[in-house]
Amino acid sequence: MSDSDDKRLWSGLQFPFGHSDAIDKIGTTAAPLLAGFAFTLIGLTIGNRNALGEPDLALLLLVVSGVSLVSSVQFNFNARRYYFSPGAYFDLQKLAEEDGISPATVKEMGRAYLALHGIWADRSRSAYNFGVAVLFFGVASTLIPATGIAHMAPLRAAAVALTTAAGLVEVFLMARERLRT
């Protein structure tokens, strides 16, 4: 089959097919919401410094989380600049044909754009996952009272343990994903 007959999507398309939509949701909904939460919690941590066992650690973790989540939004914006739907690709093929541009040129441009989309999408996903993991650790550190871990009520200790475990699961999932690629 020649390039002019090829109406299939090229190998540069992100798989699974919902990858681009998932990245878009991260950058337009989840990351901004969680970043806002992290920055709000920073303000509460500063205002209640004497009630916390590790206020400086909490502040550091929450700032790192907030910055990482905002970075995810920025990386997502760049990823979206290089993404186009299959329908838009087919429309571009028609326009290119009318303008005398070869299908091979359009295909190569599509591959280049999708490669750039993949780079920025991966950065967005990585920043989001890192931000979520650090946010879990930051929340756990805000739950430690000024009296220290040894004097926590059992339910509060369970909340710290559960939040820390969630952060560790996120770190495990990030590491597993990196080892696959």
C-alpha cells in the first residue's frame, strides 16, 4: 500500500487510544484542583504552625507538590499544542492534496507532531504522578501533631499511615511505569 492510499493512522499514535484524553483531563481538571488544594494547605499550615509536629517538612512537601502539579498543567498545555485528532489529520491530508503537498510529507509532519506530543504528555503525566505522591506525604506530615507521633490518637495515626501508604503506592506505580519504558 502506498502513502497516497494509506488512510490508517501512523505508528506515532499514542496507545492506548484514550491516552491523549487522559492527559488532557490531568492538565485541565485533576492537576489544577490538586495544586489549589496543596497551596491552600500551605496557607493553613503557616497559620497553624504551632499545632503541627513537622510544619517545615509539611511546607516543603506541599510546595514541591504544588509546583509539580502546576508544572503538569504547563506540560499538558505544550502536549496539546502538538496533538490533533484523527479527523483533523484526514482533513489536513485533503487540504495538502489540494495544495500539491505529498501524502508522505503530511505523514512525516504528523509523526513529528505526535512524537512531540508524546514527549510533553509524558512530562505532564510524570509531573502529575510525582505531585500526587508528594501531596500524600505532605498531607501525612500535616496530620502529625505538635506532641509528636508517639502521642497521636489511634485514628489519627491510622490517617497518617493511610496517607503515607497512598504516597508509597503512587511511588511504586511511578517506578513500575518507568521500568516498563
